[in-house]
Amino acid sequence: MNGGSVIAAGQAILGESPIWSRSRARLLWVDTLGASLNFFDPATGRNFSHPMPAPLGFVAEKSSGELLLGMGCHVEQIDAAGNRYRIATAPHAQEGFRLNDACMDSADRLWVGLIDEELKDGTGYLYRLDPDGHWHTLDSGFTLINGMRFSRDGKILYVTDSRRGEIYRYECDPTSGDVSHRRVVISIDPGKGKPDGLIVDQNGFLLSTLFDGAAIARISPEGEIAHLIPLPVQRPTSCAFGHNEQSLYVTSARLGFSERQLEHMPFAGALLKIDYQRAIQQQAIRGMSLR
């Protein structure tokens, strides 16, 4: 199959937030609008779906192995016994808003965005939630704040605004968690898709999943698209490496398609797996052949 293989054919409405759990040796991901928390076991090829009482913006894992969930405007924690309880509520929480994408840093701080579900221009926020429960409002003015990740040394934070098609970078102090000097890394042509979930590979390249673009953009730290990795789904949403950088897992969505359209999109909403190193080698060879 071009661009990856389907490993979980479940029809997620809006698959999102894949992370690799080393403590569980599982890929964790959510179906945001399907309100489920999912565990994919690569050893057996089985996906286990757990229904939740409300839509989920993200799943994140603390260094202790406990999980954090974004549920509405609230952060909930699941302890080792499987008990779920609320630990925090976003500072600007209000009706019609919810937490969206998130990531953890090495100090167990949660970095997360808040969006207006109607996507009114400039209404989104970027937060940091510290382990002591204290919130910090770091920036505002986003429309659809989305994929965020740190550089490998923790000194750069990348944040996406999907509606504007832009990926930003902030200088970050890994000790204090302070951020500054926001600037645009890249503005992606809408014809290529909307930047959604984001991770960073071992060479410092950004992998931005292109919703409506059927591809992942591999972007240099300088903001140039080095490769476009094609996918067999029109609306990929996010991606995550497995236990190494050989396997790349990709979530996708059925959101926004009619039943008639979905008849011709058998993989929409599926979980995919890509041989990452092979994929970028193939794209590099293809690029050379076109010169």
C-alpha cells in the first residue's frame, strides 16, 4: 500500500494525539469526537478502545506512567488502578471551548492549547500546567492551536495553528519553562493541506501531518519542506514514533465526509503504520530522479 499500512481499521471520527507509552509498550491515542481512549498493542496487532463520557482533546503520559486526559476544558488523571479524577481546569474555561493538542516535557509539565469549538479567529490560548497544579498562560491569539513538540534539547517549542496554516517556534528555557521570541517557521500552502499533529525526529526535522493533504510534511529546522510522505488517507491528523524511529504511527479522521464520499475512502479513520526511514529514503530518491 502506498505510504503505509492499515494496522487498526477502526473508523475513528477524529483520531488524534498518538503517543508511545514505554511503560506499557503500547501506542495510546484518542478518538476525540468518538470519545474513546485507545491502546494499540503492536505485539498482537490488537487495538483496545475504552469509551469516555465526553470528547477527548489529548492523552499524555507522566514519567510515573499515569495518564492525563483533556476532557472539555478540564485535565483528568488516570492512576495505576484505572481510577479517573479531575486535577485542573483551564484558566479561560467557558462554554463552547475545549482543550486540544498537548505534550509533556521532561519536567512533567503539560503544554496544552485551548480552542473555541466554533474556531473564532484569535480566541485560542497556549498554556503550561506545572506538576504543582499551577497554570501559566504563555500566549494567545490562536485560532486552531494544534500540534506542539519540543526540539530534542528542549530549547525550542514548536506550536501549530492549523487554521492559519502556520507553525511557530519559541525559544524555551528547559529549567524554568519560560518561552519567548515567537516567530513563524513555515506557512504551508493550503493546497498542500492544513498542518495538524506535529513531532520532531532525531535529526531535528519536524513531521507535520497534513489534514486534507494525504501526506506528512518533513520540514527542516529552517522551515523548508524536505519531503512529502504520501498516505492512503485524505485526512491524517497526527503521528508518533514507536519504541524507535523505524515505526511511525499515524491517526486519521472521517470527520466532514459524507457517507457517499466514505464509500470511496475505506481507510478514513484508520490507524496507519509507516516504515519511516524507508519512506524518507524513497522520497529522497524520487526527488533526485525529478531533477
